[in-house]
Amino acid sequence: MTNDRPALTATVLGILRTIAPEVEPEALDPARPLRHQVDLDSMDWLNFLVALHERLSVSIPEADYAQLVTLDNVLDYLLARPGPAGG
């Protein structure tokens, strides 16, 4: 994957839908806290982050979890990382 934000967005939302199938991607506000919009508990959120790591081969240290609040935060973080997601 390259620095293609729309493609990365589609991938991230696809991963999110595996954790929370009821998610309607078009209804999400990328600037609002994602966990609250999708109503994910802490275990679902951890599963989401692990799935991002596995699918995109991007290391997400636990110390960085607090940075990943909104969809925009997640996308910016992934695009800034070395590896398939960040280019």
C-alpha cells in the first residue's frame, strides 16, 4: 500500500467492520472519537488495533494507543509509519 489515503481509509473501515459489523462508514465523522461513534468497548478497540497491525504490517506500540482516537488520527498515524501502510 502507498500513501493513498482513500485506499487506506477503505482498508481501515473494512477492518473496523470485521470487529463491529453494524458500522455504517458513511455515517462516521472522521474527526470525532471513533470508539464513541461505533460504541466499541476496550476489548473490541484492542482487537481493532491488533487487526490493523496484522493486516497492514505496521507496529503500533501500546504507548501510542492514546494517539489513536479519531479515524483521522488512525489514518495519519498509519500513513506516517514505515511499512506497507505508510509507504
